[in-house]
Amino acid sequence: GAVVSQHPSWVICKSGTSVKIECRSLDFQATTMFWYRQFPKQSLMLMATSNEGSKATYEQGVEKDKFLINHASLTLSTLTVTSAHPEDSSFYICSASARRGDEQFFGPGTRLTVL
Amino acid sequence: GENVEQHPSTLSVQEGDSAVIKCTYSDSASNYFPWYKQELGKRPQLIIDIRSNVGEKKDQRIAVTLNKTAKHFSLHITETQPEDSAVYFCAASKANKLIFGTGTLLAVQP
């Protein structure tokens, strides 16, 4: 149990385009989902926390207008990178938890490359 | 906000030896401390966790200790095997928000 999927697993796009990444909890209802970004050889940095049906809470330094997060249902959250630039190239990982304080279950990640 | 420091950044051990990774955190309100193993290009995998009301937890070859007073916690891997080679991250959590350490690249030499 506790499986989280992400789609796509990798994407290559041109600078200036937008990219949407989906995160799904397959066998449980996720009241909270989290989005992380991981640059090569670095740690996971929390970008934002989203609760179903409410606006995401962004970490300091993360542009909410550039990284649009939607958590429309208890099993799906999406991250849209708008007007992507090469510096946005990174590994984006989502996680989900069923209840506050519970273990977070991580998705497999999405490798974004912006040319 | 919370800040988590992790040491060492790299660790090389011989197969069969023990490995110890240490983390310190800044926010005394943090109450959940998981450890993750991440292989290249893969998702982090939870290997062990500890909550603030416990001082030590063990699962086969892996153990974690927590010193709340000093705000540090450690991962201990005994009888290391080549398949233990990976990057290990500690994390501290308050109100369901995980803050990760900087990671330790563990290499187990056969």
C-alpha cells in the first residue's frame, strides 16, 4: 500500500514553455501533498505544501506565480512550471501523507530539462 | 525556520564495518525524525524513523538515536554491505513539514 505515482517521469521542453507534472496517491487519500525540488548532488528542498481544496503554502523564495500548484482532489496534485527556463531544470519529487504527522510517501520523481 | 545539518558529506567504509551519520536540528519543536536512502535518480526510501518521545529505535542492522536536549540524532548501520551504498538523508519534521539534511554519500567497499 501507500503508492504515489508521478507523471511524466521525464520531460524536455523549450525555454518559455509551461510544463505540468502530476502526482497521484494510488491507494490512499492524501489530505496533504508536498512538492520538492532536487538539484544534482544536492538535498531535497521543500517548495510548497498543498492541502486538498485550499491554496498551496509556498516556502520562502519559491515564486508562487511561476510554480502553480493545484490539489483538486484527495488523490491528485499538479505542479505547473510556467515559462520554464534552463535554471528550472531539476528533479521534481512529490510526496503525500494521509494525515497530519503521518509518514510521507514519495513519488518516483520527474526529471525536467529545459533547453 | 528549521535548519538541519548533516555530517559527514561522504563516508567510505569496508564491507562489514559500521557506518554512523550524524544530524543536528535547530527547532526544538520538531518531533519526527526520519532517515531516507536515495539511489541515483530514484525516490527517497524511508529506512527508519524516530519520534521525539523515544530515544532509540532499532530495525535489524539499522538503528537511530535521538538526543532531544542536544538536538541531534544519528543513524547507525552495522555489518555494512555493498548494497548499502547510496546517499542518505536525515530530516526533521514539525507540523508535517520535512526539512532535509544535506546528505551523506556512503560507499561500502567490498
